[in-house]
Amino acid sequence: MMAGTMLVSGSAFAQQDETSHFRTDNEKGIIEEIFKIEKKTDKFNLTLDMHGDFESDWTGSKFDGGKFKFQELRFEAKGNINNWLSYRYRQRLNKGDSTDGYFDNVLNSIDIAGIGLNFKKWSLFLGKQCADYGGIEFDKNPIEIYQYSDMINYMSNFMTGINVAYNPTPDHQLQFQVLNSLNGSSADMYGDYEKAKLPLLYTLNWNGNFSDVYKTRWSASFMNETKGEHMWYFALGNDFRLSDKVGMYFDWMYSLEGVDRKGIITDIVAPNGWNRKAAKTEIMSFILHLNYRFHPAWNLFAKAMYENEGVYKTNTMDVLAPGGETEVPVELRKGKYRTALGYIGGIEYYPFKDRNLHFFATYVGRNYLYTGKAKEFGAKDYNTNSVQVGFIWSMPVF
């Protein structure tokens, strides 16, 4: 998910829109080109985001199979009605609606739906939006990501509320956001904990731009999960443009969760099921991504991910025994339970100077290494490998 929610033309920040340094920003819409229409209004912009590929997967040395797949398929409509009012709507076409807007009465497949209000240095966005958790990778358009880290992959981050942004200068922005924290019922998300009366998420961000050479996406977030239990989340995203050909970003992310919202530790210690999720869990994540545009039409990229996942305070949890009928108390000892490693490399080909359509070939490898604490619950080390060949295009329709 992006750094800001201002949609006014020329805004320095845009939620879930951060793109590669190498992408063009003047691609014409398909309808404009077909019907030779000169677009003279910014009141309606329609885009279709596509990331499709053929992927072959292995677990260890075992071949799991291959298939054609749309990793991402979304359409988006947005526009500026006048100099102070805008709107934005984005929906995923390849995601079901299992909870059907239980909490906010909005389908889960709808990422963004709301209006923007702009008043000189101040702006607001009202409606469903992306939580501004911070970090460069979290901020990017999802179609550009070949594999997320566990920290981001297990997040639920499109929620309804309000964002207030203040731009002291054109290159720096402070944001404060208040959103619903639930994407479904509290029982479905956490188990039989007593639910919070105000299940809300609060985020504070600094988004900076230093001459387009160095950009920041730093944030601190606090969430009411269940009664008496909270989540703290911190992210330091740093983007560097080293030259016209070379770019990189480095993200550090850290999460303390009173209840295991992401479910990573819960899945390790309760393989037979749970009535309530694990408590007092933490994740620390590092991401390093490099781009090398060695030719106007070709880009090499590589990414490394390192994550520690564990428990920050010893506590007791009831887990379901084999068969899932009776509960057994277990002790969750403080410490690391898993290290997740990721390594990605590939090449992209941009056949047109004036279009963002590109084709790619990439390798994605993941290693999951469990500590003795996790192996007491039956966890075993494993690795996965995937080779993907496909295309990515944020296609402007109009």
C-alpha cells in the first residue's frame, strides 16, 4: 500500500501509487488514442492494472506444478472535480469477498473508495483507503511487486476512516490517519478475546523528498486489537536514486502485537487450529531492492529479504489438540521462532518509450528456518522456489 492521499494534480505524494524511477508519466489512454480524442479534463481517469504470468513452483526439490495466473488485476477511477475536491475508487477483480464488508459495509475487494479535499497546505481523504504503515515497498503499486516479505504479505491494510495531511513544503508531508482496524468480525480475526469497543488504527507519517535523490516513508502506528491488547508498528523506508540508471530502496519494519494479527506465530504453535490467536508476538523485517537500467529498454533487479518472527513476552496459550476437539495449554516462551529469508532476481524489458508495459522473467526463492522453540510444535525447515515469466502494465484506459 501509498504515502499520501492527496489526488490533486501535481501532488508530491499519492497513496498506493509510488512507481519506479524508470517509468514514464505521460502515457496516453487507450480510448484517447483509438478515437483521437484530445483529453482536456482531469475529472475522470480510468486505469487497468495487470500483472499476469506463467509460474513454475518447487518446494525443496519437489516440483509442485506450473500454471498461468493473474497475480494482480485491478481497475481504478479517479479525478479532480475542481481545485479542492477529488475522488478515487479502486477495486480488485481477482479477490473474493469472504467477509463482505462485515465491519464497514464495504466489500473487501474494494481497496479505495472516497473523496479528497485539498486546502492549500492541508488535505483530507475520507473513505476506504490504505493504512499508511510506511516503507517504500509497502507504498508501491502492488502490480510492481514480485514477492512481498511476510511482514507485508500477511497485513490487512485497506480500511475505512480519515487521513489528514499537511505539506509544510512541496517536498515534505506529515500525515495523521484514523481508520477502523477490523476487516471482519473480531472473533474471525483474533478468536475468543473480548473485542475492543473502539477497534481503531492510528498512524503518523513523515514523507520526505530531497531533490528526488533521497525519499523517506517513515511511520509509527498504534492499533486497538482486542480489549486491553494493542499493536505497535514502525517503518523506516528509504529510497535512493544513485544515478539515472541505478536506484535502490531499503526498508526496516518492526511490529509488536498483543494478539498475533498476522497469524504467523499462531500457525506455527497451533497447527491443529485455535480458538484464540497467539499473544505477545513480534516481527522485524529488512528489505533491500536494487535496480540497474543498463539500457533504455532493459532493467535488471534484485531483492533480498530477512525477517525474524517470534514472541516478545512469555505467555500461555490454549491450542487445539490433534482432531481439533479439545484444548491443551502450552507455554509460548519468549524468543525467536522463525527466520524467513527471501531472494529475488530478474530482468524486465520495456518495448516502448512512451508506455509502462513491460515483460519480465524472475526467480523467487524463500527459506524458512525454525528454532528449537518452534520445532517443539512440529515445525520443520523448508524452502520454496518459483520461476515466473509474464507482463506488467498499468494501462491508462482514459
